Amino acid sequence: MARHISGSVLLALALGHTTAALALPDGEGRESVETACAACHGVNLIERSSGYSRDEWHFLASTMIDLSGDADMQDDILDYLAEHFPPRDNRAATQVDGPLSIEIEEWKVPTLGQRSRDPVEAPDGSIWWVGQGMDILGRLDPETGEMEEFELPTGARPHSVNIGPDGAAWYTGNRNATMGRFDPESGEITEYPMPDEAARDPHTAEFAADGYLWFSLQQSNMIGRLAPDTGEVALVQSPREGSRPYGVKIAEDGTVWVACNGANCLLRVDPDTMDVTEIALPETGTTVRRLDIDEDGIIWWVNSGLGRLGRYDPETGDIQEWDSPSGPDSHPYAIAVFAGAIWYNESGVRPDMLVRFDPGSETFQSWPIPSGPVHAGILRHMRTTLDGEALLIHQSGTNHIGRVTVEDNG
């Protein structure tokens, strides 16, 4: 069923965000901010922002919640935010200039507050995403800008989406312990429940060349494999307790590689036996949100815990790391091999920075990621288009989907 825009002011509670213990400064409008903003995310996110002018706060709020039905409340909120959280250098990013320029096309998704994320391209050129904060699957026609949203089963809270060899959109039911298949032709949804009650949270998935769908279960500390033709789900535990399997990529030889968001390791999974081998990374404090694999089979990964970019050679065991431009608290998050370089973002600074690393020259260049006329939100996963000519990104905090293309100014 297509989902239409809601005019409601109070939105559903967004996944993973609760009201933080942080106390907002006293002042007129504070209660309105706590009522409206904390319905979807912790007020700590306001404190962690880079601050904005009143007009900027107005735009930013409009990407999250519809306050047009209560002008007095909207004025109270905007006046309060502009007074207590003006533009500032809090957690400022370090931008690095370089020879390239980029163009970012943006689309704001219809339903506010959904925390849109993980865009992926289908063979027909459409771009699909999921609304993690609500039970939404979306489709964008980038040529016309037309968007359609579909209701997923209640409580699915989809975390990511992939387009399968069958043309269907396969999503991870992060809160109802399922993998799901959406048929774009019929609108039919098929759910595949986890066979083990301890497997609670399918997270990130990737299709292998043989058609199997591999996925991580972060809090459950597991890795899963789904056979789409039979619906059979197999699960295996990570050998490291608390490793929190996160990002997933599949090498050309079929080996499944998984990032450890809770420990200093990478995981290598044998696609036939599902045996898992841990690759220990050097420093305590290292955590890895995501990884990608280049054409030479080299594993590139973000060291989210220490603010670095990492490289692992499976043939030699060699590990290298480079400090990210914005430093140890920059929290690199998403990553993709794109246009002959390694691209990732720095999510721990403001604005959220898109970073390019040239492996040949070992040099960086970076750009702030916009959310309309402001810089806000966080990029959590990115992938290239099927032709390799563009990079698909998002800003989950402001419900934007984006497409990046590159121009060489040299």
C-alpha cells in the first residue's frame, strides 16, 4: 500500500533515539522543544549540532516534523533554538581542499520523521530506500523526482534494503527479527522469520553472486544467510563476544567480509561452511562500522572508534591506517570504493563530511554534505550506482536522499 504524507505534528518514536538525560537551558520555548523534538530523538542531538540561525532552524525542523498547524508552537521552538543554539564551531570539521569538485543532487522524502537511509539503485534506474524510524520502503524516480512509499509490516523498522537478482526489494526487519521481500509488481510482502529467538535484529545485507543473501545481526552477535528460493535461514555466531557484526561486503571469490562495530576486528566467513575467522586489528579502541573491497581484493574499512581509515590485504595480512582529516573523534561511518578512490564520511563532526582518499598519492579531499540549505544529518551507508558513475548517499536526520557525481578540475 502506498503511504501518503501525514499532517500530524506528533510523529512515531524514531528507532534508536530516546530522550537523553541532557537538560536543555531554561527559557521560554523549552517545554515546546521537549514536547515536539523529543518525540522523535533525544534532545542531546540539539546540543551536538553545529547550531543554526532562526531561518536555518526553520528549514531543518521542516525536514523532520510538520508544525504548520500550530504557528505559536513553531515560533516558540524556533525562537528558543535560535537564542540558545546559534551557529558555533562546536565539533567543527576540518575540510581538505583538492583537485576535484562534486555535485550532489538531493531529494527530500515525503514522510517526515522516518529517518530515510541506505539508498540503492535498481536495474531500471529507480532508487530505493528505507525509513528506519517508521515501517517504510520508498522508491524514487531520479529522472522525474517522483517518489512513492510503501507500508511494511508493523514493527519491522527496516534498517537497509537491497535489490535482488529477482528484481524484488529485500529489506532487513531490524525490530521484528525478519528478512523481508517486497515485490514491486504486485506489492506483495513475504517475511522470513529468524529460526532462533536469540537472532533479534537483522541489520545490513548483501547478495552474493550465487543468489544467497548474507546479513549481519549486530546486537545478536550473529551472521546470517538466506536462500531466497527456499526461504531457509542459517545463522552462525561471531567468534568474538560483543563484536557486533555490522557492515557486510562480499569479495569476488565469494568470501563474506563483516565489520565489527563492537571490537577491534574484521570477520571472514567461508560461504560454503559458514565458518567464521576473526582478523584482529592492532589497537584497542578500534571499532569498524563498515568496509568495502576494491578491484584488487583489498579490504578498506573505517576505524570509527579512533577516527581513521584502514586497509587490510588478505593475501599478506598487511594492515595500514591513516588518520582522518577531522581527527580521532571524527567517527568515520559509511564507506565505498568509488571512481578510483576510497570515499567515506566523518559523522562525529559538524558538518558531516564526505571524504575522498586517493590510495596512490595517499591524500585526502573533503566536502560538507548538505541537507538542503543547511549541513545536518548523518550518512550511515553508501553505495555506488550500477554503472559506477555516481555515489548514493543520504542524511538520515533530515530525511534526504542524495546522488554524488565527480568532476576533475585538473
